[in-house]
Amino acid sequence: MRRIHASQLPAHLGRSVRLAGWVHRRRLLKSVAFLVVRDATGLGQAVVTDPAAREAVARLTEETVVEVVGTATGNPAAPGGVELTEPSLRVLGEPAVPPPFDLYRPTLNASLPTQLDHAALALRHPRRAAALRAGAAAVAGFRATLDGAGFVEVHTPKLVAAATESGADVFPVGYFGRSAYLAQSPQFYKQLLVGVFERVYEVGPAFRAEPHDTARHLAQFTSLDAELGFIDDHRDVMAVLRDVLAGMLGAVADRAAGSLATLGGSVPDVPAELPAVDFPQALAIAGADPGALDLDPAAERAVGQWAAREHGCDFVFVTGYPMAKRPFYTHPDPARPAYSNSFDLLFRGVELVTGGQRLHRYPDYRAALAAAGAPLDPYRPYVEAFRHGMPPHGGFAIGLERFVARLVGAGNVREVTAFPRDRNRLTP
Amino acid sequence: MRRIHASQLPAHLGRSVRLAGWVHRRRLLKSVAFLVVRDATGLGQAVVTDPAAREAVARLTEETVVEVVGTATGNPAAPGGVELTEPSLRVLGEPAVPPPFDLYRPTLNASLPTQLDHAALALRHPRRAAALRAGAAAVAGFRATLDGAGFVEVHTPKLVAAATESGADVFPVGYFGRSAYLAQSPQFYKQLLVGVFERVYEVGPAFRAEPHDTARHLAQFTSLDAELGFIDDHRDVMAVLRDVLAGMLGAVADRAAGSLATLGGSVPDVPAELPAVDFPQALAIAGADPGALDLDPAAERAVGQWAAREHGCDFVFVTGYPMAKRPFYTHPDPARPAYSNSFDLLFRGVELVTGGQRLHRYPDYRAALAAAGAPLDPYRPYVEAFRHGMPPHGGFAIGLERFVARLVGAGNVREVTAFPRDRNRLTP
């Protein structure tokens, strides 16, 4: 008999079926026992009345992998309205050691460190699994949108000779007797590949040796990167980003509707044009020091609240950040060179995306490195390529874990990451 | 005027259009000049007769980024049958330094090391770019097939505390004052996530500190990993792999037809059932020592030739490798415990995929580690999870670069990798 999933039970009413999954919960009443089995699609219940079978259920432990054959019978009180009656039971593998927390409760009542220590088990909780499913759907939407816009997917080196974003937060790697670093971003490579494909994207790990232990930083995160050539300025990049966000959220609504329901989340609206404020205006909205060179988290929250209030929108662009706080490859605003053709996108008051126009002329790179006091040599293989013809271009990077955390209302990116890495955590 | 791509020229016959791209080639005749511009979609030619414009073309260098406005005019001798007449020309950026090799010749006449030293330029050659496009299409087909079969995409740690595949070929990482390694595969994590989603896949970098410099090994490669639970044995995994290969090749045919044409390649047929030989039979076919524990490259070639000859198939499974040569997590064949429920898939005589059934019982892991003389401690976070209920499961990993190299007939995986990494190469 072919195995069916719990979600398929209603389609098999009256027939003998085979379920397989994990023992999610047992309820042992006086003359009857209920066995709830969890599989990839949800929960299925078996009703056990035979005394010997009841005894077998009593001996089971939560998370044991079992197979149940029985008759699919209507019962409005059962999950999905159908349960298995007169079931026969087979243990696959061996009896499980019960997990250190109850996976069958609606909310996982364990501290985050405990969950992370036992990640392989905690992720089995439907809410934790749902967040990862929402992330998978979002990534599918990212790719589908960019595929449709003529982008080519690329895979770039994660082992590099020079830091891309800043010299401090890199992981050193022993590389055949030499020193290498883990890539903090695919920044240089995606730019170089604009010279090949005009438009490229990459979904991959990025590594930051973050010295701080915060709710929104990870030592490894999944970076959704895009870069495109033949732009006029950063506004062309923002238009692509807007479509990408709409595609990601559309895919979550389409492909992860059940997960969203589990989490009680909803997909925010993405208007045809997202609200945007220029950097000095953002400072004013936040009541911050007009001389500030960046937005701190409180200022980001204030700008996010402003966007919700004034535009009814969960997203807001902040454009024109001071050059002083942007990486050396950032293109200045030709009209006011102390400011940049760059942007951040805030999602519900937290920075989600950084992007902008990049330098594309070789002399500009030389000048920018000199101005930053950075030596040319480590950047030579990257910078030299700009001598050979590069179009005006720009791009952006979305942090997947931040996106999902904001979407599902998780307070810490670790809640939506399968096996997070940070300064204190290298296992499991 | 909105920019069009070279491939769109025929649809704009008779109209004024704007092209943009790289100066691919110039031909300066006595009274006329031809300017061939390359963009993401191909080549577009402009015919220049005006003496001043001809002079401007003469001053251009290859790879300079330009914009050309002119009238789309039919000419059977032009690429795509259409060329731009009475063009006006604008340089975007600055004049390019010509590359150290001619990108306009049908084949890139530069040694592989020279190409790799100037990867950002060499990849602009249509044949090099086409191989990467074929790879992108193959990955899209991998994902689409698995999405359709109920798999969930995951992202797992690349920074790990213990080697997964063997102790020797790992890159050490300085991790906040501790020692970590780069993951050689997502093996443990994809297995643990079978406990969450039943079926998972990941596309991501894998790292091997390969001591040898061969045509088929890289220090970083793109691993296409899948793992599925509730299997009977490795044959269920092979069936999924067969469908995945069909999906990958179908996507290459659909999405990268132009790239295949550029490369002169063709997509092999994937029959409903791929030929399979058991390990001892494979040794016999290859005329190898019947006591051998593995197939060497010559034996793989022989088995590949046998499959082509006997089955007309570019693919062949070799099943039942000796346990002695498989990793400790491999499930033995219950009928003959010295052999395993594992397989390799050969593609045109080269190992492309390794896979099989894994152990799923905690005592089996303990016994396997003890038998291998490996300490439990580094593997504890992984092995302990098997105490909490895991179904019979298995999976496979496809090396993307090997797949593309075999598909397009490249002799070295470096020819189909954007910026390869090996013991001698950390840049560009």
C-alpha cells in the first residue's frame, strides 16, 4: 500500500490507507487511545480501541518514527476532519528518546538557547519549520522574479584574498599554507560578472566575524544578491528591488500559505512605488542629530513608523546616505558628492537591504581607494578589471534571515535560521 | 529611447533603435567601418559610412562600453540579418584597455592559466559565458524537479566543528579564537533536516582542501544536494536522481538552447530507467582486479563506454560499493554487509554523483564510528539527534561543475567555473 500524507486523508475517506511519520502526541484515555502522527504535511490522528494496540501506543515515546495502517474515517473533532480507525502500528527504526521540550504544544516553551542547542529537534516544531518554509518560498520568489527579468544565476568564490566590506570582520582561513578570508559578500564578483551577463544574482552564504552578539547579526547568513548594468543611477536598482520584494512576498503567499497560517502572519502589500526619503529628511523624521552620518536602530524604527503612518507601507527606502559611511565602491551623487547614489530599504523599521550604484570607472576606483587610505594591492585583481570596459551598474543584497524574521514577527534572526552561527555557537 | 538588446533587432526592422554593449570587434575598410557590439543576448552590427563617425570608430578599443543609436536595416550578411545604419555613437564610461586575448574569435586562443588569471575578461567570451548559462539552467531544473516532488530548500552552516567526509581535506578557520572548519558537504545537516521536512535540498558551496591539482577537483565547488526520508533503500534515491537529471537536462534544453548551440553541445537522453551495474560486475566490465575496493578513473571510463555501447546511454549507475570505501554514515546492504546500499552515477565515464542510503539508528552510528576508529565527541551533536527518531533515508550530491564540464565537453572543470579556487589559485 502506497504511503499517503496526513494532508491527503480527506481525499481517501472510507479507504484503507498508510500514514508514516513521527509520534507527535499520545492521549491515553480509559478505553481508547489517540495517536497523533506528524509528517511533512501536518498531523494525522489514529483512534485505538483494541486493548493490545492501546498497550503498544502506551509504550511509544514521542518522536518515534511509526507507520500506521487504518481506515480513513470522518470525525469532525480530528485534525483535518478525518482519522484512522482500527489502526495497525509498526515502529520504523527504534523507539525515540523524547525531546527535552514538548513539540506538540502550540508554542515551543523552551528558551532560545535550549532550542538552538537541540536545533535538529526544535526545528520539528510546526512553528519553527513554518518559518523555514516561508524562507524557502521567499527565495524561490527572488529567483523567479530575476529569472523573468533576464538575470543569470552565478556562483562565486567564498574563499578570497582580500576583505570586501571592511577589514575587521573577516574570518581567516588556512589556505594551502597561505592566508585567505571567507567572503563577506559576493560584491566584487557580482560586479565583475555584470561585465559578462549584464544582470546577475546569487543566493549564497556570506560570512561576518561580527564582534557583537545581537538579535539581528549572524556569523553566516544567506545573502540574496543582485547586480545589474546599464543603469542611469540607483533608482533603476530600486525599481528592480521593488519587483523582487513583490515576487518574494507573492511566492510566500502562494507557496507557503499553510506556513503563514501556522505562524499567524500576513504578507504585506507592496505598492507599485515604495515610499522613499532622502537621508537628511530621514534624520529629521527621526528627530536625530542633523549632522549624523548614519541611522541608528532607533532612527530606523522611527522612519519605519513614519512610512506606516504616512504611506500605510511596511517598506521605506532611505536614499542618499553620506559617502563617509558607505563602502569605497559606492558611486557618489554627482549633484552633491558628499552624498551617495545608494539606499537602504527598511522593512517594518529594520534595515533589510543595502544597495546602490557602484563606481564603474577605473580612475574612480583608484581615487576611492586612495581616499580611503586603502592599499591597491589586495584589490588589484578586482579593480584592474574595470580598465576593460564596465557599464554603469548597481545592485543590492537582501539578508534572508532578517527578511523572514520581520515577515513572521520573530524577534531574533536565530529563530528563523536552521543552524545559526555566532561568536558563541559553532554547533550543532 | 528605450534600449533594446541585439536579439531584439529583427523585431524593430525599419525603426530607430538604441543598442548598448561592449565593442566586440571593429572592421575598418576604406570607405566603411563595421562596429560589432556585444550585449547579454548576442551581437549587433553597425555600419558606419560618415567619415567623422568612421574616425570615432577607428579610435575605439575593444571592450569599451558604448551606446549606438541607428536605424535597424535588413542585411542578410549581418549577425541576425539586421544591422544599424547611420549610427551615432556614445562611449559610456571610458575607453577600455584591450584584453590580453581576442574575445571576438570563435574560440578563445589563450591558455587556461591565462584565462583564469583574467577571468573577468575571459568569461566575456561567448563560449565561456555559454557554459555558465548552461549551468544556471541546470540548477534551475534541479530545483524545479525537487520543488515539484515536495522537497524544501534549506541553507546549512558552512562553518562546522568537525569534518564530515574525511579528516584530511578540510580548511581550518579561525573562529572567534576557536578552531572551525569549512564544511566539505552539507551531509549531516541535510540528514537532520529530513527529521523536519522529510525531503530537503540545498544548492551551495562545498569546500575540499584537495591536495592534488587535477582537471576535476576544485577547492570550492557547487554541490547540489538532496536527501529524502521514508525510503525502502537506495533504489528510491536513485529513482529521484533519475528524475532530477531529466529535469536538469530538460531545463538546459529549454532555457539555454542558445548557449548549447554556441557550444555545439547536445542534451543526452535520460531513459525512464537508467542502466545500473553492481560493483563486482563493474569491476568485471572494466577488467579490473576483482578484489579492488573502488573504481579508478580508467575503470569508470570503461564502465561508461559499456553503458554507451550496451544501453546507448550516457549515464550508468554503479551500486553496492564496498563499505570499506564509503563514509561511516553509509547504510550496509543487509544481504551482504561488506557491501553498501550506495551508488555512484557515472556521466560519460566520469563519477558525477555519489549517493545512497544512510544509517538511521543511533546504535548503528555508534558502532560505525567505533569501527572506523573515530571518536564520538566531534560528531556528538549530529549523532545524538538520531536518538530522537529518524526514518530510513538517503540522498545524493551532484557536483555542478563536473556536470557542466561533461555536458559541454570541457576537459577541465575550471573552464566552466566563474572564478575557480585550487591549491594554486586564490585570485581573482
